[in-house]
Amino acid sequence: MIPLRGGTGVNDSPLVPSSAPRSLGSRFLTGAGRAGIPKMPVNRTPVDQALIQAARSARIYAYAPYSNYAVGAAVRTDDGRIFTGCNVENASYSLSLCAERVALGSAIAAGARKIIAVAVCTADGGTPCGACRQTLLECALNPETCVVWVVKPDEIVQWYTLAELIPHGFRLQK
């Protein structure tokens, strides 16, 4: 876990209108949820801002000498802790680690098992890959309410629920 600093940069309005695209440049944040039901507005709280800043800070430490695509991620657990990760590439590409899975692994290593929010920071506002989406789903307390913030170093691009990012993910019965 890295220390957190306040402030999120531009686009600090907490909500975006239902008629607007789901970027955070406007006042109200809604959009089609599952089965066409509008989402409840999402307020970007100081806790959300800390999560977003943690992902931005983690991106600085990415080891991406092959792709030059640095990614930082942060997960918030059900007990309120924030854990971070960055991508770690390897010359044997399949051995590379995604930032989201590194952050989740840090949480699990510290005894946390359930996540409630995620932030991912890339230069172009990329979303988590399919493997990361499925891995995050494994530990999501509730995929319908687990918000995934997609951000750039100086801008909040968009948000999704984890259920939207992986609508047909699966969980094994325990």
C-alpha cells in the first residue's frame, strides 16, 4: 500500500447528467444499467478520490519496458483499505502481470477478501482486460455496485459497474 494524497485533478464535479455520456465532465452521472434500468447517481466522495489518486500514483512505478504502456490500479476493500498495483512486464510476455491483479493480490496478501471499488489509470483511459475483469469478479462483494473508475493521469474518463464490464462472468459455488 502506498501513501495517499488528496486531489484528483480536472473534472472534479461529483455527478454527470443522464443525457450526457458517462464521462465526468457534467453534473449528474447516470447511464443505462442492467436491463435498461437507469443507474443511481454516483457521488465521487473523498474516499473515491483517494482511490483514484492511489491508482494514479501506482502507475508511476509500472515496469513496462516492452509496451511502454504503464498502468496503475487500486482496489478498495469492504473494510475501507486501499491496495495498489502496477503492471510488471516480462520478456516472456505471458508472464507479465496486470496492475489490477497485482493490486488484488496485495489485498489478498494482507487478509482482505472482498473488494467494493476499483480505479485503473492509463495514458489513454483503457479499461481492465478480460482476465482482470474475471479476477476482480472473483473477489467483488457485489458486482452490481462495485464501481470501476477509468482514469487518465489528469482526467477521469468514465465509470462502470463491474457487472457491466463482465456481464457474463462466472463464480463457482463454494
